[in-house]
Amino acid sequence: MEKPADFERSTAVFHSVYLQEMFAEKNIKYSKKDPKEVAEKYFLDKLIKRSTKTNHIQSFKYFTDFCEKINNKIS
């Protein structure tokens, strides 16, 4: 996701702000120091499911596909 042209700070800051706002809408508490709920397995499972069913978070899909390939090779 590209940051809006009028967002003057870095892309990383934009994504951090976006993430915080998204979590706030769902009443999910998150910080880098204490990720709590987003560190739970069910949260990861939902992200993987979303990346499989949609074209959203495509870079995450590439990462999970890579992890699956590695897992298959070492299993």
C-alpha cells in the first residue's frame, strides 16, 4: 500500500499509524513493546486466510508461501 502523497512522514510511519487506527476500530490493543492479541495464533491464521482468499497483503502471501516451502523441505 502506497502512502498518500500528502502524508509528509515516512512510509513506515504511515503504515504504523494506519495499523494503530485499524486496531483501534476493532478495540485491539497493540504496541511494538507489547503486541498481545496480534501475537496469538488465531490472529496469524486469520491473516494467512485473508492473504489466500484476497489480493490484499500480497507481500505477506509471498512470505507465507516461502515459509511453507521451507517447512516442506525440512519436514
